[in-house]
Amino acid sequence: MAKKRRKLNKDFEKEIYSSKKNVELVLAKIYDIEDEDIQKEYMSAFRGVVNLYDELKDDYDQLGFNDNSKKLQSNYENAFNLFEEEFEI
């Protein structure tokens, strides 16, 4: 039986790429923090955002655009925004 092709969505791919750049930028800023305790605190708080981004990207890479895609994207964006509100970076 032939493998079902995953559904692609160019706009969603652009949003994932943009999310990747945002995660990379925040991680770079966290790594620039000189105080090790503060850096660990920020990294610990941001780990959840990174995990949600990874889940979003993996889901799209494996399954393509599906019913769950927008929910995963919304979860990531909410976590990212909450991090930005709680931590000055």
C-alpha cells in the first residue's frame, strides 16, 4: 500500500521558520547573560517554549499540515508570549 503524502502549507512553513528564528534569538540572548544563576533561570523558563516549538516542527515534518497544526502553533505562541511578558530579554 502506498504511503499517504503529507499535506504541505507554504504559509504555515513560513510561520514555523519565523518561530525558529525567534527561538534562536531568545536562546542567543539567554546565552549572553553573564550571571550563571539568572541564565539558568531563564533557560529553565524557556525550555517549555523550545519543547512546544520542537513538537510543532516535528508534527509538521512527519504529518504535514493537519487538524492539530493550528492548535500546536497556538500553544507555542501563547507560551512564547507568556515568557516575553514574564522575563525581560
